Amino acid sequence: MERFAPEPSRAAISSAILAAPGWARVGITMPNDRLREQAAEELARAIVDRLHRAEPSVDVDQLALPI
């Protein structure tokens, strides 16, 4: 019998959404259909990537926040 992976928790999904690029989170509210679709695709990609990996992917072009 084939076993399925357990469903991700709400906390994991929430965390993945918050870890998504800011432009994608804001972009889904834009009045432009094309921008909304691109933002939704990026948001979905970020969620799937985060749930399938232990750590989010690091963009080498992203500046680090000072501590």
C-alpha cells in the first residue's frame, strides 16, 4: 500500500507565505490581471518550495539584514 506524506500544518503554510517575496504578497492585491497572476504563481512557488525543503532557498542577490 502506498503511503502519502502528511498534510502540512497551518503554521507551516503560514510561515511559507510570510517567507515568500514581498512583491508577490503585495502583488496579489494589484488591479492588473497580469501582475496578480505573476504574483500568485510566485507565491505558490514559494509555498511549495518551502514545504518541500527544510530551509528556504537563499537568493544571493538579497541583502542581509543587520543584526
